[in-house]
Amino acid sequence: MTSLIIDTDPGVDDAFALALACASPEIDLLAVTTVFGNASLETTTRNALRVLALCGRTDVPVAMGAERPLVYPQVHEAELVHGSDGLSGRAHLLPSGGAAPVEADAVELMARLLRAATEPVTIVPIGPLTNVALLLAAHPGLRGKIERLVVMGGAVSGGNTTARAEFNLWSDPEAAHRVLVEERVPTVLVPIDLTFQCMVERPWLDRLAAAGPLGETLVGLTADYVAHYTAFFGKECTILHDAIAVAEAIRPGLLRTRTYPVEVDCAFGPSRGALVVDRREPEIIATFGSKLARSLEIAVETDVDEVREFLLARLAG
Ligand code: BDR
Ligand code: CA
């Protein structure tokens, strides 16, 4: 059994990721913590509560975290992708369940759960890294209680928010720098280069919608999100970024990784928020060294059909 905390900004693909964790018997979902990102903190929190209610998991505590980046305010730019309410304008169709966030904030709840844990806990950040940076900064003594971080974010070969930067890292580059470069907690980074490989197309969505009420409701949240990716790729499809990271947390090793020296660009130039990856051959790096000090495990490939079938089987209920 893997004890899991998901730090999230729902978001359509976040909704799939939460549902996947709820549908997985290997997972003990300790908590869901929320962060600004795809929408305001208030909206992402409401969406998280609603998705958990949809999954019949109102017992999972939800704690609110950061409402803005650590240092520099940054404009939210996800409405075009995830719709006006983060869920393609369909959030109101989900049950509200009447649940509310707990009194503790995200960092407080994560710290409390880590302190109490008898086995190390996996944390899956699938939004801006602000809450996790604050956790590690405020509670350095709890690092050892973290089994690993499985982080959805970053782009190796080209961004989705700017030419170089991926949305989660771009949303709070200083937090991403703290977590991915300055810390030494075991981490697997799942970048968009990998999640794009796992694209799902209309027939996959139709199979999920036909499989049962959960699948039907989840697919019902995808209209704006699918429209965005359809315009982007020229075919009816979508990318379930965050669900791929949660799949790796459920089945460690589902994604194959390579270790690279990395840096996160925090300068105010065209590469702000970009993940800089030293992709030279290991022998070259061994000979000449890398100017990038942190070695990070990055997911580079997977059996995409296996991933798609895994998601489908779990979300079908
Ligand atoms: C990431 O950005 C968000 O829009 C998605 O929810 C995902 O976490 C992909 O770049
Ligand atoms: Ca997300």
C-alpha cells in the first residue's frame, strides 16, 4: 500500500488524476492539498472537493495552500485550456457533497501527516510547486518521511506556456527551483515530453464514457480541454498530464527514467520558468563535467498503450 498526498490545482487532467488515485486499491490517499494554478485557489479547492465527492471519497481531507507564487505575482493563464471554472465550465455538474476544506492549511496538514506516518509517504505535486517548496523550507526535518516526489511538470524540448516553459514550473519558477534543484528529496519528474506521448484520442474518451457513470462524468468535463488540444494537434485528442504522474506513483517504474543534470531558469527573460536539461551523453558529462549541479530523474519513455489501458481500466470502475 502506498501512502499518497496529492497537491493539485484542478484542472481537467487533475480531476482525472484524483479519480485515478481514488480508484486504485494500492493507494492510501491521505490528503489532497490545493494550490492556485489552472484557476484561483478558491476554484481549484472547490473543484478538488467536488471531484472527491464524485468518487465517493469525502473522507479524504482537503487543505488549501498557496493562492499565489512565492515571490513574484504571475498572471493565471489557464482559462483557455481548462475553461472558465477549471473544468470546462462543467464544475457545477459535479456533486458538491457539502464537504469543506479542513481548518489546517496545506503545509500544516502535509507536515502533520508526514510526522505521524509510520512508513514514508509519496507526494505527487501536479500543480505549481509553491506548497511543496514551503513544506520543505518550513519543515526540513520531515524530508526523510518522504518516500519520493512524483512531480508533473517541466519541458525538456519546448514549453506549452512559453516557447521554453511548461505551465506548472512557469507558474512559480522560484518554488520549482527550490524543490527540483535545491532539495535532495528522491524525485521523479514527469515532463510534458512524456505526457504528450500518452495522448488519448476520441475513441479512448468514448470507451471511457461508455464504461460507467464515473467515466461518463469525467469525459463530460473535457469539452474545452479537448477543444484546446484538438486545435493544437489538428485531431480530436487530449493529454491527461497529471494522471500519468499519478499512474507512476501507483505503479513505480511504469515510466522509464534517465538521470540528467538540471536547472530551473528564474531569470526574467524569454526562458523564465524553463527546465534546463544537460542532455549531452553521460560520457561527455563525466569527462567535461556539467555546470548544472542537480541530478534529477526524468521520465523519458513508457509503453503508451499500457498506460492508456491502465487509465481506462481504473477509471472505468
Ligand atoms: C500541467 O499544467 C496544467 O494546466 C495541467 O493541469 C498540468 O498539471 C501541464 O503542463
Ligand atoms: Ca495540474
